[in-house]
Amino acid sequence: MAEAFGVGSGVVGVVSLGLQLSGMIHKFGLDFKDAPEEVKRILLELSTIQTILLEVQNSIISNQDLGSAFSGAHRSALLTHLDPTSNSDGARMLQEYGKELIKVIAELKKMSDKGAKRMGWSRIKTAFLSPQTQEAVGVFHRQLQLLSNISTFDSLVLGARTNNELKVVSKLGTSTNDELKVVSRRQVDHYANKKQLRILDWLTQNSVSYGVQHSDFLERRLPGTGQWLFEMEEFKRWHDGEIRTLLCHGIPGAGKTMITCLTIDHLTTMYELEDDVAIAYIYCSFQRKSEQRLANLLASLVRQLSDQVNGPFCTGLEILYNRHARKKTRPTVSELSSLLEELVGRFKKTIFIIDALDECLDNHGSARREILSEIRRLEADHSSVYFFATSRNIPDVLAEFEKTTFLSLEIRATDQDIERFLDAKMPDLRSFVHRQPKLKDEIKARIVKAVEGMFLLAQLYMEALADKMSPKALRSTLTAFEKTAEGDVSSKRTRQLDDAYTEAMNRIRAQSTGLLELAELVLSWIVCAKSPLTALELKTALAVEVGESFVDEENFTDIEDMITACNGLVTHEEGSGTMRLVHYTAQEYLEREQRSWLPQAQIVLSMTCLSYLQFDLYPNSSTLPDWTEYDKRLNRMRDGTFPLYQYAVRNWGYHVREAWEEAKDLVLQFLLQKKQLQLARDCLADLAFFWSRSMVRPYTTCEPQYSLAIHFGIKQLVLHLQENQEREPEGKSTSFTLLHAAVRQNSETIVELLLDSSTIDPNAMDEHGRTAFSYAAEAGYVNIMGIFLKRNVVDLSLREGVDAETPLLMACRKSRPEAVKLLLSQNG
């Protein structure tokens, strides 16, 4: 083991330096997401190197069995490569890398010794950007693939040697055979674990990482708050299994999500040493409709339970992976439901927790009903299943729970919890408050009385007090809070929040021009975005300049400045990196009052998306890269190379629909950019394929400008294209292609628009000898079929295609019962 010890002294030392550097960055209060791009690149390389070296240390250097296996004449190629006594390239690179880390740490320590407790990246970035540091880190980072290859070589050699020794020992008939089997089994387990992780990553590639969200919430909790829940009789009865469903309901802003977080933490700690108890949870959000499909929710629950199984890997999951992965298809809801059933059976107790059920909505509005149905089924079939949920008091949620026996508990922040929160926020107030203890007590007493158990309102009120410069001004504001709290309960909650949000927006309007413009841009994006935005996406969006051909990183805005400008209405989730409003009630308020506060929002988003889509992402090529697999395209959009592209390509048309007149010229300019237009259409097709896994790609059935206009349902653009299309040769009409494409893309809006056009022949054939209606019948698009039939423009007896089938025969062949029923009603 001497060899490993010698290498270990170098590797362990460098790992220690890496940990020390991370600690110093944390000490300065710095967030990686806000680092300048050149520093971020260095930090990413440092992080990757740290991960690899930790793996070398833990799996190889500290592994006595592995060390023994490579003792004597059999030397490890990896350990030899890193041995400081070998004078190898690897050892020299490791030494140089360590020296540069020492320099960076020394430079940061020098800054710290000068008394700087919190500094921005702009002040400390020079410590990372010396040419020697960048070269040492870059060289070592580029060698990681070599280290990986050497490690693989070691594994192959060890496996072959182990196999030979097993054969020899078997012939000798000694007991050493069992020991060698253990070593071989460990190798098999290592590769099995890697495969299992790959399967689980594949399973949840469309799902939200709820563990990251949970960690964010845990970091924000105030010590001592929320503990009252675990003493409540309803919670005890639920936990003891008397009734296994508990619904915790409450008013907006009462702290329901934090209660969920505390409950997960409480139960996880309680059952930490019990392998036969599993906890799986979901945090719902109104911003994540596209990700809250039932299949995604079930996949997340399956993964969470799989991670907690103490025993053989779930056979059903491996079978599912083998069935779907190669074909690039996704598991069905039925398959995932069966998996969940199998996994629940492997635990003595399984606890499902869902936060914010009122926000559990997908694009079709069925996610909440479907996930509750799944959990009710599991509860009915397994007495070991427990269910905990939180929600606003809305009839739809209560109606779902009334289908079974459940306990109900109101979530309402206690006065003590509100006081703890106010104590934590008190340092944000002006200095005159801290010199008057009685004034502090008065602030707490009056706010506690005014908010009546609403954490959110207490937060907004403290934000409103932060800029009050005198006791009189402060007390006047407190009086206004109290007046808002008067009246009947049914109306005052909404009025209190609306007044608080109005006051916050008025404070934003009173800021300097620069901060006001920044706040309006940030709020426009967060409020009107069709999906949650990461900090990088938002920074990129704000940096885009109409008319420029690239994003200038010098135009990036710091996250702290965005949050400051928005006066407490915006927050940054550290773990997920998402920028969001402080509460969904803020979203509801700003959507209602958008014309007053953010009248230019849709114009801004339209122009930004269109400008970004016109950037030449591949300037050195006159044509697009030949990507044969859609995954490569998706990875390109996700890896940070083009951070806003996926959002822009999926959503630009929805924003244009709300701002057509202002965005029209830029839209038409975009349609002239052949390469960029083709890329946008192809990427949109890939994304649609990725989400639906349909084996048909209707987006590629006609020219890009037509398929994009149809996909987004931009009526004005479709009419413009139809009016300005070039005349086609006889027998090939673009109008007919438009109608066929609109049907195949299931666009009811555009089908209606085209059928109402006098230039369209509804029974025109495409190159396959088929009408647009036949495609609707074959696909089972009953609504679109109804649009045709309502206008009485279809010849149902027409035999089409190579098989000369009527629409009825096509619907029968494809097993479309609703379409068949509709057609038979017409024939009857």
C-alpha cells in the first residue's frame, strides 16, 4: 500500500486545498451563478477536478482491498501516473495545480485580512485569472479524460487478473476462492451501481428535482418555527395510522410550503435508521405546468422510492429501461403505476407528501385529479401507505378528498412564529428603530395583529417599513396596515395582499430610472414567461439588444441588483437557480394588473426572443450541423452554450400573438433568415418529440415558416403568409399544404381560419392522395373533425390514399372509437 500512500499525500493535499478554496468563497458570501463567465469556467473546471480527485481518493487510495490487489509486481497504472516520486506528467501536473491553488488561496486570504467580509466577484476575480492559474487548471482539467481511461484500464486488468486467479484457486480447492469472489463481486457491484444510476437519471429526465427545492426551503427556515404542528392531535392520529390521509389547508401566505418542508425533515430524521420506511415528496408550483404531467410526477416518486430500497434493484425498472431507452420512447402512466405498486410493497411504511395541491396543474388541468387517484388506489391496496398534503381552501381540492376518509388541519402561523420572523427581519429597518426597544416591540405587536397568521403579509409589511426614515412615518404606515385588516374575513385577505403589492409597486416606481427600468424588465419576464427561468436565462434575456448579432456579457446584470430593484417581490432559489416571485399571489396580482404596471411586457419578450433566434449560432457553417439524433440538439440547448435558446424557440410565438403589431417587422425579418429559421423549426420538432415521444413529427411536413405559424396559432402570420405566397405549379398548392399541416399539428384555431378562407378547397388532395380530413379521422382529432363537419364541406364517401380507404375505415384501422362514433352518426 506504500504506492497508494505516496500518491495519497499528493492527491489528499490537493483535495484539501480545493475544500479550503470553496470555504473561502462561501465565507465571502459569493454565489457561483453570479460569477463572471471567465471565472465561472475556471470554477467549473475546479469543481470537476475536485470531484474526480475525491473519487480517486475514496475509491482507490483509501480502498485497502484495491491497494492489496495492486501490490507487488502488479502496479496500478493510475497510481503510477500520479505518483510524486515517478516524475510522470501526471505527477508534475498535480504538483503545478496544487501550487496555483495555494496562490489563489493566499490572494483571497490577503483580501480577507484587509477586513472585507463580503465582496463581489468583480473585486476578487483577479485571484482566479492569472495566466499561470488558468493554464495549470486548464491543463489538468484536459487530462481528466486520460485519468478516466487509465482507471478503466486498471479495472480491466484487475478483472482479468481476478478471473485468472479464481481459475487457479478453484483448481487448488482452497478457501481463498471465497475471498476472491468477494473482490470480483465488488467490481460487479460498482458497475451495477453505475448502470442503476443511469437508469434512474433516464427515468426522471423530464421531472423536477424536488430534493433541490427541499434543500432551498430548509435553508430559509427559521429555527423553532412550525414545531406546533407535531403536537397537534390530528398529526398524531395521522402518524399513528388511525387515519392515513392528512390534508393541511390554509389561507395564502400562511406558510404551508414551509410546514411541508418541516414535516419532511421531521419524518426523515425520525426514520433515518429504519430501512423499511420510505418518504417521497412533490413540491407543486403554478409555474411548472408543463412539467407536472402525471407521468413526470409518478417517475419522480418511483425514483425517490428506488433510492431508498435496501436490497436488490427494482427489476421492473430495469426491464422498463431496456424496453424504452433504445427506441427513445418514454414509460407510460400504466407502467409507472405498476412500478410504484411494486416499490411500495418493499417497505413496511411509505409516506407520500405533496405540497400545494392547489397548484398541481398541468397544461390540461388534470394532473391533480390523476395523482390523487393514484395515491388513493395505493392507500386502498396497501395499509402501509400514508398521505400528507397541503393546499389552499379551494372547493376542487376538498371535493377530491371527500371521496375518502381523511383528517383535516388548518395551517395558520402562530403569533410566536410571526414574532420570530419579525425579529429576523428587524435588522433591515433603519437605525432609529434599533435605538428604541419599545418601538421594536410596538412594530411586532401591531404587525402580528394585522397579519393574523400570514407570513407572506408580514414579509411584505417589513419590506414596506424598510425605507421609513422616522418614527412618525413608520407608525403612520403601521396604522395603514391596521385599517386594511378591518372588515369581513372573506374580502380582507385579498384586499390586504393587493394593497401590499400595490405599495411595493409604488416603491419600485419611486426608484431611480435605472433601478425602475431594471425592475420592470425583471418583473415582465418573470410574470409573463411561459415556464420558470433560471438566473442565467434571465440574465441573458436582459442582456439581449435588438439589432445586435450576439449577447455581450458586459451587458449582464448581477442577480443581487435584480432582487434589490424588485423591492422584495422577487427571490432566487439557490439550489435550482430559478428566479421567481415571492408567492403565487404576487403572480395573480401582477397578471390582473399587468396593463397598469407592465404594459410593454409582451412586446419586450417578443422582441427579445426573436432577436435571440436570429443570432447565427453556427457562424462558421453555411448549413446546419448534421445532427442525426434529437438528443444531441437538446443537449446543445441545455449545456449553457445558448442559455435562452430553448425558451425562445418554444415560446416566441405565444408572446408574438399578444404583440403582433409591434413585433410584426421583426417576425418577417426572422422568416427571411433561412438557416436560423430551419434551426428553430427543427429544434421545436425535437422538443415536441422529447415531451410527447410521439413517433410522428408533424412539424416537418411543410416549410418552416408555415409549420411555426401553425404551431403557435398566430392567425395574423398565417393570413400574411397565405396572402403573400408565391403561385405554385398546377396540382401543388401551398394553401392545401397549410390545411394538411394545420390538421396534422392538431391546430383547431388555424383549421377554422383556413376553412373560412374562400381560397381553400377542403377536399384537396396532398401528394399521397389524401385530404386533410382523412388525417384528422386517422389521428382521432374529434374536435377538428367537428370543425369540418359543422361546415358540411367533407365528402365522407371519398376513398383516399394507396389503400383507397374512406375516413371511417382509417379511423377503424387506427382504433379511434370517438372518431368512429362521430362518423357513424353522420352516415346514419
